[in-house]
Amino acid sequence: MSAFGRRLTFLKTLLKLAFGPSFFLFALVTTASGVAAYLIKGPVVFNAALGQGVERLGAILPRLAGALLVAGCVRVLVSKEFIARWLGGRSSISALALAEVAGALTPGGPVAAFALIATLQTAGADRGVLVAYATGWALLGFQRILMWEVPLLGADFMAMRLVSSFLLPILAGEAARRISLLVSRPPTAT
Amino acid sequence: MSVVILSALGIWCLASVLMLTVWRRRRGQTSEAVSFAFEQAIILVPRIAVAMLAASFIAVIVPTALIAAWVGHGSGFVGLLISSLAGAIVPGGPVIAIPLAVLLRSAGAGIPQIIAFITAWSIFAMHRIIIYELTNVGWRFTVLRLSVCLPAPLLAGMAAYGLVR
């Protein structure tokens, strides 16, 4: 197959992903809510809502394009080994903070994050560190923040959420470490 | 409108700096970063478009007064509790949760309540726990993580109250 042909099939796969079942489910919900808005509130409110939706989209798209480029760059710059190296620490606040940052910088969805946790768990990594990592990833994962939160909710909202949450993974990790110590049996019997 | 332009400008500045870094340090992977962005854009834009339209339509149908009363800025701790519970039971990924947050905001929910909502969804997203977490890391880790994170949405919401004020 030629390079061009390969690109074409790839594009087709992407479009299939883009316009898959979940897209049509959403389109259905959108149509239904649009019809409901028209019937309940009348054409004036419907038009205003439609206008607002389109205006919001116009605001989102330039942000989204930039955010996706940022996400692509971070994915390239931060390697898996780099992340794993940050998770070697044990039971200190700085180890937990490092784990949180590693979680926030982990590219990819839940598959990548939980696979790494599973690997490190069998390798005997500190429980608190792993919980701080998982919580950092869930709360502050850069990919979700960049691809969803900043474009749709805005940078000011994102900043406020970051400030409100950045201590939570450390607290969660510390709590997890204490609980594991309380219920711990000899380390061989995990 | 100027906020929109400013935040877009900020993101593009960051993107340029990072692109330059990739170009200087990992020259061979520049196209990888760009094609990631391109692929994701193709997948995301149609969904975001319909989701945002739905959020705008639903915002005019839902009883705004009710939402403001339950999870408005003045709803305080009870409002944080309600929005945390709501966030914890959202079935699905960001394509559902984030437009829901946009909807809540335009229907009059308070910023701390929306933060509690997103935090709860991030931590407790049911589909993610069942599909990825339990199968990969086992119930022991999952239970530990969930129990230590139980107060997180409320803490985040309270911290946000401190910031808003």
C-alpha cells in the first residue's frame, strides 16, 4: 500500500472513532434537548441558546487546538521511564509530591496509568506513593485538563481547581501509608 | 470576549515554547506531537460540538432557580455534599462530565460546588474503576484509594470557598 493509501485508511479509522455510537447518542440528546427547548420556551429562547452554544464553540476551538499541541509535546517529552523513576521514593512528603507530579504528567488514559501502578505494585513500591500517584493522575492529569477543562471551562476555572486540589494527592498518599502500616502484615505476605 | 482571546493566546504561547523544546531536544518526534494533536482534534471536535450545544439547550430547560438553590454559591457545605454525590455517580468520561459542569455553571451553580463535582467524578468515576482499576490493580488497592479519597471533593470545595472569598 502506498503512503498516501495508508494515510487514507488511518483517516478513515479516525473518522469511524469520531462518529461512533457515542457521537450519535450525543447527537440524539442534543436534538432532543433542542426540540424540547423550542417547544417549551419558544423560538426566541431557542435561537438565543443556539447562538450561545455556537459562540461558546467558537471560543473553545482555538483553545482546544493549542491545548492539543501542548498535550502532544508533553507526551513526547515525558517518557514512561522518567515517570517510573519518580515513583521510587518511600514514605516522605517529597516522595508523595513527586508521585503526584508524575501522575499529573502521565500521558495516556486510564490504561497507561493503571498498568504502571500494577507493575510498580508487584515490584513492591510504597502504597502511599502509589495512591498519591493515582490521585494525582485522576485529579490533575494534564491530558484531561488540557483537552477538556481549559477549552470548555476556561483557564481561570482550571487554575482555581488546581490550587484547591494540589494538596489532596499528598494527603491521600499519607493517609494511605498510615492505613497500610496499621493493617500491615509482614511485607512478604502481601 | 477579551478573556477568551487572552486564554487562547496563553495556551498558544505555551504550545510554541513546548514545540520549540521538542524541536530542539527530540527533533525526530516533532511530527509525532503534531499528529497526536491532529488525531485527537478529529475525534474530539464533533463530540465537543454536540455536547456544548446540548449543554446550551438543557441550560434553558432546567429549572435554574432549583439548581441555584441546591448547589448555588450560597448553598454552602450542603451544596458541596450534593454536588460531590452527583459527581460520583456521573456515568462516563470527560465528554459527559465536563459539559455537565458547563451546564451547571450556566444554570447558576457555585464555583466551589462545580469543583467538588469535578473532583468527585475524577476520583470515583465508576466506569473507570470497573473497567480499568479493578482488573489491573485489584480490589485491595482500589478500596484503599477510594477510602482515603472520600473527603477529597469536600476539601477541594472548601478550599475553593477560601479562594473565591
